[in-house]
Amino acid sequence: MIGVGMVGLGMAVAPHALALRDLEAAGRARLVGGFSPSVERRAGFAARWHAPVFDSLDALLGAPGLDLVLVLTPPAAHLPVAEAAAAAGKHLLVEKPLEFDLARAEALVAMAGRAGVTLGVVFQHRFRPAALRLKAALEAGLLGTPLSASATIRWWRDAAYFAQPGRGMKARDGGGVLLTQAIHTIDLLLHLMGPVAEAAAFARTSPLRAIDTEDIVAGALRFANGAIGTLDATTVARPGFPERIEIAGTGGSAMLVSERLELHLADVAPEVIDHGSAGGGGADPMAFDHGPHRALHTEVLDAIAAGRPPSNSGASALAVQRLIEALLRGAGQGQFVTL
């Protein structure tokens, strides 16, 4: 079994811990323990998950049987934690975004490559059953040539969410709705459609919360395959609605609303896969099933065993940060940006 340690014991822990509990029962992985600089968070983690805690990163990295480190800290801490883990020969699974900004994200990917360790990123939306089906349909050419592809993320985050020190501030998170919330859906759009060639956007910060990052974005996209589309992302849409991806091609259309997929192909009865549409768009950002996290962990474990990059590799995660940086640069300059 692969031994897994967690660094950063905040809000992101629960779906990972639940996934690891399932994988331990299946004989695939076990939770070695966790580390946080916060005494309170260590105590809470130990009480809830009945797992060992360590009072330093070095202590966790030196724990017997540790093979893989989950980096669940705020983004600006990802690179130094990953560097320490990789230096100790540990594989890496890093929460989104890969890092605080694109330059640091690229540095993290290059570092893992030099160290020869596996690097995966937590983009669990790629592993939802409906998303997997849509990906397979596109790869099989069922929708024909893609013509239009858009993403809508109209979420809500309340005052309690932004009450955490530094939440929504560039110094802590690196970015606002694009980098912190909508990044999952934008990544999935790119995973399905391929890279964006050109983008432009409007971005602003609402008066609803005291933050210095954007919480409303409207963007225009031209994909490398010729399709065009839009991006609508916000956290001011009370009470929060399921995120949506819509794709239209010469052979049919698809509508993915959280975990519900409708495929409408020419001369074929509609296909519907419905695993729910609640998502994490409301005030509770963790209101989702941990099944996709379990599938994501399984992919990383399989990649480690096979000595190959996982499908959610660090390199694959750079595309979404390049697009986000381009959208914000275009919004600031008032022009289209070529990627």
C-alpha cells in the first residue's frame, strides 16, 4: 500500500481523507498522518480522522512508510512544501491551483521533473462520471467538429467564507474567482476542448466583500481548434447555482451541469447521465461527494505503480493557469491576449 501524508489540515482535508479511507479498505493506500503549523488544526484532524499528527514538516517526511505527500496548504506555500517533499523522495499530489502564480507553478512542475517524482494536481471534476463520458464522446468524434464551447460558474460565497484571514486577497490566494473557485470548471473546459488560442475579459470586484481580487469575470474565448465561446464566472450569485459547460459541434451538442450530462446527437435519442447537480456552488463549498476524489487518488496511485505521469499531471495543470493569467491581463489592458 502507498503511504500518504497530508500537509495543511484545513477545509480541503475531508474529501481526501474519505477517499483514502475507501482506498485503505481496498488495500491501495493508507493515511500515515498529517501536519499543520496550527496546534488546533492538528488536534481537530487527529480527533476526526483518528490519524497521527506531526509537529513539523520534517517529522512527517521522516515517517516510516510515507510515499506520497498531499499538499493542501494555501497556494503560496505549495512550492516550498513540494520542494521539501521531493527532496525527501516523496511523490506529490497538490491541491489546485498548482501555485500562487504561473511562474511559481512552472517552477514547481520543473522541480518535480528534476527530482524524478510523480506530480498530480487535484482537479477532481475531470473524474466525475458525466465528465468522463463527455470526454470519451468528444474523443470519439460523436459531436463532430466543435463549434462553440462555453462555461458558466455562477456561485455564491458568504461572509463566513471570507471571514478567514486573507481569504480573497492576492497575498494569500494569488487570485479571486478565476484562480480559487472557477478554476475547476475552466480546467475541465480545457480538458474537454483543448487549449485556448486567444482570450479577452472584463473583470471587477464587487462591493459585497473587502477583498482585492476579482469576484466577477466575463470572458471571450477562441480555442486552438477554431471553436469560440464565453466564460461567465462569479461568486456574487446568491444562493449559488450549479456550474455549467455547454459544447456544440457539427454532430450534436452537450450540456454538463455539475454532474448531470445531456448528450444530444444527430438522429439519436438523447443520452442523460445524472449524478446530481448540487456541486459546491453555494455557501458550503464542500457540499459534494468524495467519489471523484477517490477516482483521482486511484489515478495517481496507478501512475506511481506504473512509473508514468498521471492524467492529472502537474504539466497538464499549467494550461488553466496560463488562461487565467491571460484573462486577467486582457481585462487590465482592455485587449485580446494571444496565448
